[in-house]
Amino acid sequence: MYSNYDGALVVDNFHRAVKSKAKKLKIILMPPTIIVALFLLFILSQASFVDGIDPGGFLVLFFSFLILLVLVLLLAFSNHIYSNSLSFNYLYKDIYSRINSDLNLNLVYQTKDKVDNKFVEAGGLFTKQARVHSFRHVIGKTENDNQFQLFDLMLITGGGQYQQTHLNGFYLYTKVKSDQVIQIRSSGKPQTKRHQYSLIEGETGLSVYIKSGESLDSLEKMLIQKVKELKERLSAKHIYLSINEGVLHFAFMSKKKQRNQTRLDIEKLNEIYQTFLSEINLVDEFVNIFDF
């Protein structure tokens, strides 16, 4: 956790960096904004609205308005633009460094790195064709020495107007002592042909798929209850869990997503710290289910 003194330094440095970068952007954008605005006023003063505007003049007006609008929006939202970038490149990096120091961990934090989608195919929760757009990627071990990787990411197929987002949220995977083959999900079906699944009916709000020809055992029933509990605790809009080949994959989409921090204070800073810590602790929660 951050003390009042340390937290105030981080918050102050964050806001200073945002304002500094936004100020530089405004200095760059101000001259072209003024030039375009003056040009637009000149065109309007010369235009004859009585006789109508010829097509060429109309296009000049339209694109001048469009350019001016873009420049004004960039000026208006410059702080937001840089708070997004600095949240990932400065703020979250500092928080993971603090977690490492507090808990004597060796977590590796990366942002917007190129991530191979092999773990998506291995988990079987989402199509193997999905591209990974990673905002936050953490690799390491918990205090109980459980190795994991977690992400704040988007899984996407297609492009342009045909782009489809399969997951926009949290994803983690870790090894567990289990030979179970199961998927528990609030939407969709298993996206893998490695196993033949059968749907178990009667689980409110969740679809449970187990290996064909088998029945639910006590451990799998515990997993179902755990996913139900996490759906409520995490305020998850959608939630997914799979186990196969001794690896547990877990993902969820929150009802509220806030990747960048525009109004940061010490209380919010420690709230983010606790959120990141709870994500790491989630790994141990899952592993402990199988350690009995």
C-alpha cells in the first residue's frame, strides 16, 4: 500500500506528466487551429448564400469544418489522451513495482506488448483465430510460488465494420493439480476440438460443459460454486473458466471498465493497488481448490 507521503508523490508526478504532455500537444495544435478557423471565417464571409454555394465551395467548407472539429476535440481531450498513455506506462508500472517491494515478489509488468495467442487456443474458451490486443500483461509467481500470467486485453477477430470482440477484460492462466476437463461459462460454447463436451443442464446463469461420458464430481461442483461467487464478487457481465491438461484458464468482462485514470488521488491509487493485488491472489484461490 502507499503511505500518504509516497502516494502524494505518485499522484502529483502523474498529474504533472499529464499536464506537461497535454500542454505540449496544445502548443502544437493551437496554430493550425487558429489558421483553419480564420480560413473558415474568410470563406464564409466571401460565400454568397443567396445564389447558393457551388459544389467545390461546399466541399471546401465541409472539410474545413471537419478539420477544425478534429483539432478542437484534440485540444479539449488532450488531458484524457495522455492520462490513458501514462496510466499504463507510468502509473501501473509504479504500482507493480510497489507490490513487488511490499510482498518480495518478482512480477514482470508489460504494456501493449505483442502477445502470441497460443494461450487462447490452449484454453479453448475463445476462438483460436482471435488476435490479442494486450493493455496490461503480468508474468510471475504469487507469494505461494504459483506461477501465472494475467492480462487486461481484448480478443478480436476480423477488422473494420466486420470486427468482432470476443473478450474485453481480464484473462489469467495458471497450472493446477488436476486432470479434469471442464468449461464453466456464462455465454457461448467451448471453442476447441481437443475434447468432446457434454452440456450439464440446470446451472442458473451458467453453462457447464464436461467431458462426454463423465459426470460431475465433487471438485467440479466446487468450481461451479466458485465461479458463481466470483461472478457476483467481480460484478462480471460475462465469466469463463476452463481446465484442461492441468492448466486453468479464467476470464471475465466487468460491467464497469476503466483502463485510464483521469481523476487520480491517494484513495484511488490504493484502490488500484488492491485491485491488482486481488487479481494475483485469485491465482492462489484457484490453486488452493485443488490442494486438499
